[in-house]
Amino acid sequence: GFHPLVLPILYDKLKRIVNNAINDVVRDFHITVPLSAEVFIIPDPYGVLNEGEIHSSGKNLPATRAIETTPCYRRDVLIYRNPCRLPSDIQKVTAVCCADLSDYLDVIVLPTKGSCSFASMLSGG
């Protein structure tokens, strides 16, 4: 009969089929992160955020709902942009409440202060 260990052509074809199936699974694989959200980022229009700070508020941000139980919060959070491929694509920042930015809902406001654009430090920036 036909056996892939005896017939190199059959072995190569089966290897290609298995590689394609594995690549399809890996390419379409997504990890759901609890208390996360996909939102747009915007630069700080007033220049009130310091380097390493972000502002976020809104009903569609699960992490914000958890930290907005107090009138003013200050909490460390992780932020990244898609595609996130390297560990350096994720940045730890401090989420702060800022009255000047309270009208900006369901977005993350990034600081404009610092040596370089904060968005450029994230993947795809």
C-alpha cells in the first residue's frame, strides 16, 4: 500500500497539508482578555497629561467601570495597539482622572508630553 514513510512524495504532500492546517489555526487564534476593550486613541488636546499617564472614561471601557467607583482615580494599567507582537508593544501607564478631559468618552487620551509620541512606542505607531 501507500505509506508516507516509504513514499517521499506522499510524505511531502501530507506535511504540506498538516503545515497549512496548523498555520490556519495559529493565524486565527485570539486570546480573550477579561476587563479589556478595543477603543480609539487620541492625543491630549489640552496638554494636561504627563508622560506615562492616560485618561479614559466611558461606559464601554470595562476597566474604567471598575476604577471609576471613586470620584478621582489613579491606577496602573496596561495599554497596547494591534498587532501586539513583541513584549515592548505593551506599556504600563497610569490611568488618571482629568476634569479637562471628562467630555471625551469611550476613547483613551494619550499624553503629548515626553521625548517621543506615546503612540509611537506601541506597536504600529
